[in-house]
Amino acid sequence: MAPTPSAPPLAHVHEDRVAAAVDLVRTYGSGDGAVTALRGVSVAFARGRFTAIMGPSGSGKSTLLHCLAGLDQVTSGRVLVGDVDLTRLSRTRLARLRRDRLGFVFQSFNLLPMLTAEENIRLTGRLAGRRADREWFGTLVDALGLSERLGHRPAELSGGQQQRVAVARALLGRPEVLFADEPTGNLDSRSGAEVLGFLRTAVDDFGQTVIMVTHDPAAAAHADRVLFLADGRIVHELDAPTTDAVHAAMRRLEG
């Protein structure tokens, strides 16, 4: 039997809200072939918290992340970052908001092979015409264990090191929200644990907000909160999750 549905109200985080979805619907296609991936999702995300999103295949978890991040258009409803409604922005203004206020880490590292680790980390800021804070850059590369690898190109780095470069790039501009889509999906367990450990540190020590999609209960247990989706709806929520509790919730959903 699936967990009892819960409907987290937007008032749940009050003034600490950094992002939210309001009555979010996403449908692909039309007519008899239409597929609805999200069905009226409303949820808020608190500043300086780590949220994991889980659910069976086809539950809508990646669609929710992509809509929250402004990477996918919504069919109806609203997506808020701070007080800005992403659904009302022009394509140009949306691109600028993603560049200036959001960070992204994906399963594929998306590094440019001809650039060094340092050049990849600094790339987004340089394209935006921003000069990176030298002290913050040093803090990031030290915390991620990249100080000795800055002159190496991606082919000379392990998968875990490449993902840490991607995390540093995403955080260099101090985004309001870091979105992570299966960030450990291409990593071995040790490298994945290192990346997750740093995301936890980024929240605890730097006040970063992280929203992560994962299929791995051990990864979700690094978060402060886990949202569970099924059939395009949020059906359960865990605070202070443990690996065993996440496993149990997923078993109920998949059963």
C-alpha cells in the first residue's frame, strides 16, 4: 500500500522559502496521446536546506526538477524563485535568471574536454562577464580536493574528480538554488559518497540550498527532507531521512 498522501502547504516555510511550485501541471503531447507527468504539484523549498526527490520510474521526479529549474516549460501553474515567477519570464530573461541565480549539476559532467579543470570551473562566470571571488574560488577547490588538479583536463581526471569540478562550477557564482539531477549516477560508491558529502557540507557550512533527484536511498539519506512522487503527485515526505526509512518508503510505493 502506498504511503498516505501529504500536501505540503506553501506556508510551510514562510519567509524562508527560496523556491516553490504552485499547482504545477506538465503535460506532453495532446489528445489521446497526451501524457501528464505532473498533476497539480504544490511544494515549497526552504533556504539553506537539502531536499531529495524520489519516486518510481515515470513518477515525474525529473520533470519536477526541470520545471523548478526553468529547463522545461510548464503546462499550467507557477514556478517561483524568490518572488520571481519563472513562467512569466521571456526566454531571454529566463536564461539570464538561470545563469545568475541558479546552479546545475547533472549525471553527465558536461565539462569541455579542451579546457583545464580551473577553466571549466570559471567558464560560466566568464561567459557572463563576471569576475569570480578569488577567496571563494579557493574555498571551493580546497573543500572539493581539487587544488592539485586545476591544471588537468577532464580526460586526466577520474569520474569523481570531474563531477567535483562540475559542482565547483555550479557553486562559484553562489546560486540561490543548486539543482542536481542524479549527480552520482555515473560514479562508483566511494566517489558518489564524496560528492554527496560535499553537497551536505555546502548546505551546513555555506548555507546553500540543494534540490536533488536521485534513485538511490543512500544518496537521499544525505538530505534534510525527501519528497516522494508517484503518478505525477507528491504522495509522501520524510524529514531527517535514514537509508532504511527511504528504502521502506520506496518499497511501499513500488508495491
